[in-house]
Amino acid sequence: MIDLVFPQQTLEANEEAFITVAEKLEHSGLLFLYEKVDKQVVERIKKLQQKTQLKFFIGLKKTSANLDHRIENLPIFPDLNLIVAEGPDHARHCIEKLDVQLVYNLETSLRGDAPKQPQSGFNHILATIAHEKNKIWGLSFSLLLASRGMKRTQLLGRIKQNIKLCRKYKVQMCFASFATHPYQMRAWRDLVSVGQILGMTPGEAKKAVLGAATFLPANP
């Protein structure tokens, strides 16, 4: 499994803590996601790569501040393996117009759910566009881990709705930890089991958990 994680973007960078857990969980690699990527980040990951057999990848998380910025001409662009965006607020813009490849946490809308219609941040129109443009729907285990009580019940309903949409419109799914702390990471078999509880078939769950290898380069 190649897990997607968010190291601290401070002077006390903690990629090594994620690497230690990833090795214990027998992951094959890690995709480190940052809101800002510079040469220092790239060089740090290259040095860490020399110490382990895990494969490392670098991704950029777009925020509202840099959502429409084009990054093709940035010096670090060749070192970026994935561009992601979070949340439902700009979902259509990200899926339809931007260079974002994966969207996640679409289910976090503060709007209440209507009867038989969860506010899942995704619908048949977005699913159709996502399929046509080869965009990926991301499912975050850390989001599930942080939810409690009625919010978790609501979240589960929204996730199940989006799984059905992805199945119907053939949108690729990616189920990873999206961990901001190493303790949020899990073994791939555990995530496959959770995926099935959420409504994925065994094949869908395994493909979603192990699927990062299909959209990341073989040799980063």
C-alpha cells in the first residue's frame, strides 16, 4: 500500500515518524502531501529515500489561497506526483476546471441532509465529469477516526452515497489514511475491511486501498 499523509510543514518536520510507522505496517510507499512544496522539501525527501526501501512521492494540496494558480512553470513541478484538493466548497471547479487530480473530504459540508438526499458534496453531474476527466474521489480514514456520535452517523451516510455514485459512474476511488499524525495510519487489510463496512465490494475496497500505485509513477 502507498499511503497518503500530511507531515508537519514546520521547522520540526516529522516525515521520519510516518516512515517508521509505514515500515511497521509493511507499506510499500508514502505520498507526502504539503500545502507548499519547495526545493528544501524535495531535497529532504530525496535524502530520506536513501535510508529505506519504501518509495516516496510528493504531492501538493491546493487551498483557497492558491486554487487557481498554475504550477506548470514552477521549478518543483517535475517533482510533484499528485495534486489534491479538500472539501466540497470548490469541488466542481476543481473537478471540471483545475489541474487537481484527486478530491477528498467532500462529505464535510455543514449543510443539513435532506430526507433521502445526503449533502455528500458529490452528485451525478460531478461524478460524470470526474469520470470523463479521470479525477479520483478520495476517502479519508482520519476523517472517520475524528468523527463522533451523530456527526459520524451523518458522515457514514454521505460516504456510502458517494461510494454508490463512484460505482455507478465508474469514478476511481482512493481509500487512504490522509493522516496528519502517524497514529492515524492503518494496515491496508484493516482499511479494506472498513471499506467493505462502508458499502464497497471486496474487490472495490482492495482496489481503492491499493489503487495509489495505479496513478503514481513506478519510479518517482
